[in-house]
Amino acid sequence: MKMTTRPPPDEVATAYDVWSEVYDTQANATRDLDATILQSQEPSLFRGDVLEIGCGTGKNTGWLASRAHSLLALDASEKMLNRARERPGVQHVQFVLHDLRERWPAAEASRDTVTCNLVLEHIEDLSFVFSEARRVLRPGGALFVCELHPFRQLQGKQAHFVDPDTGALQNVRSHLHDVSEYLNAAADAGFVLVRARDCRDAGAPRSDVPRLLALLWRRD
């Protein structure tokens, strides 16, 4: 089933429309580590009714679909979604074009897990995201977040890609969220932290700044 909710023009979505052409083929250690971290979670986490926020080209969608009872995948970039729909094993996924800053197209208490990967640096208001996650999750449901580590952002790192037409390096608009901002927004929305993990590249020394921040909560 395919539904479409057309958001107003947004520079992040526009940038990802361009990036969609090369997102899966250009080298991207952040994308690759995110997939590794997601797939290392407890398998039961993704067996129920799952909502994937910011599915992009479906980099994680096929893996999630092979485990979930049902999967609703949202993204603000139409061209990213088009790529995701072409993935094998996603024929039963419900893809929806949607601005994640607006009320999500999921009913109250309809999901067992919400997963959000490499998305929140592009959303300024974390409180809205966590309140929506709580609304759509069933009691005891899980929220998994894996994002670019704020320590890396403080080093000047952010989502970027090489424009396939011009060859120019393009930065995608981002917002810095301290670890405390994630924790406080989640607590204010009624989530209980289960686990926090600083994620480094394989083989990287502990002196390296973590690449990703992975957080798991349960809804009260």
C-alpha cells in the first residue's frame, strides 16, 4: 500500500533528493556503521509493528521488513523513497512521503517499536519527535535512535555528499543536539532509558571521538 502526504518544500528534503542518486554508492562510513549498530540490537526489538522514521533509500528497510510483523517507513525526500521502493523484500512495506516535523501518519498506540537513524541532526525540535514517538507507541514500546555523535559535530562534521552533477561537496543543513538534549527530551516525553552507547569505527582506539550515538528507550 502506498500513501502520499506532500510536505512543503524543504531544503533538507531537496538536498536528499539530489543525494539519492549516489547515496548507496558513494563511500559512507557513517551509513555503514549505522547499519551495523542497528543489526546488533536484540532481535526481538523489531519483530512487531515497526515505524521507521527517515528511511531514506531503504538502507535499513529491507532488513527491518524481514523481521517486522508490519513496517511503516516515512521520509521527506520523494526521490529517496523511490529508491527505497526498489529494494528487494519491501513489497509489504507501507512507504509514506511525509515531513517528520508534522504529526506522523500513524495511529495512537499502534506501534511496538520506532527506529530513527541518521535523522535527528536535521530536525531542530527534538521534543516534537519524542512526543510523537510516545503517541504512536504502545505501552512498553521501544524507541531506538542512532545519530551522528554530537562530539563529531563539534569537530565540524555533518551530513554531506559529493554532488553527482557538479562534483562539489554539499553539506546538508544540520542542528547540534547535545547528549543531554536527547536524554531530557526523551524523559520529558515519558521514556525510560534502557541503554546508551558511544559507537566508534571497527578497530578505532578509545581515544577516537565516537562516530555515532545509539540510544534505546522504553515507553512508560
